[in-house]
Amino acid sequence: MKIITILQQTTPPHITKPNPWPQSNRTFHHNRRDTPFPPPRTWRLHGGAKGFTSSPKDRESIARKSNTARNEKKYIDDDDKIPDLVWKRMISRILFYVGVPLAVGFALLQVFGVVKEQELWDVPRWLPFLTTFITFGASALGVAFGSLSTSLDAEKEGSFLGFEQVEKNWVEMWKEEDD
């Protein structure tokens, strides 16, 4: 107990001197001439990537070309918008297929810890590693499976696990890639 009271009364050994810098809340105004900082510069964004053109003039012409292409609408966006109902269903499936394996993995780690602390079973070191690898890996794959198992038709909800939707969506995904 004496050690605790002694430690509380002394200053920590790593603090040897007070802070040498003055403590002030000065705000520098850039409109005054006696400030050490120059006035802020206004930044201008360039459309082209640095290093791919020879001069800033070339970058400006590239930026103008890309702006005219946007204004003329030469590109057409063919992607369909996912309906909100399907989007919400997809998010809930992803959360389910990510959350369940993740929760099982954390629960198994806790169970292995309690079993080892209570000396009920000497858990081999490889078992928590293996279960963590499997459950967390399944959780990572849950993002892909959750999105593929969702019915893209707003009228159909699909089954609980969604295996038939995975088959349909997998073929549809690769069919669009080939086109």
C-alpha cells in the first residue's frame, strides 16, 4: 500500500520538464502582412491523370474532350436499377449469411476458452484455428452467396436458403459477361 501512495505523489519519470512551447489559442489571419504563412492558394482540378501527358495544356484539352463527350451523351448506361424491395431483401440475406457464421465463430472461440479454463478438456491448438478459418471464411463468402441467392424479381421472394436462385443468377451473371 505504501508503494501506491508513493507512486501517486511523484511525477512520472518520463516527464522531466514542463512543455517548452507557449500555450496560446492564437488564430492566424491571412489578410495581415506580418503572419508567417502565405495566403491560401486556390486549387484547380485537372481532368487528366498526372504523368500521361506532356504538358498542362495537353491535360486541359483532354479534360475538354471528356466534358464534351459527357455533354453530348455519347455513352449510354445500360445497367438496370435494382428495385428497392429487391435491394432490401439482398441486404438482409447478406447480413444473415455473413452474421450467422461470424457469430458461430465467435461463440466457438468463447466455448473453447471456457472449456480450457475450466480444465474440462485440453483443447488442441489447431481446433480453434480450424474453426475460425472455416467460420470466418464462410462469413466472407456470405457476401457473394447472399447477393446471388436473392431473387431479382420483385414479385418472387424465393426460398429461405435460395439455392434455386443461385443457379439462375449464376448463369445470368456469366451470360451478361459474355455479351
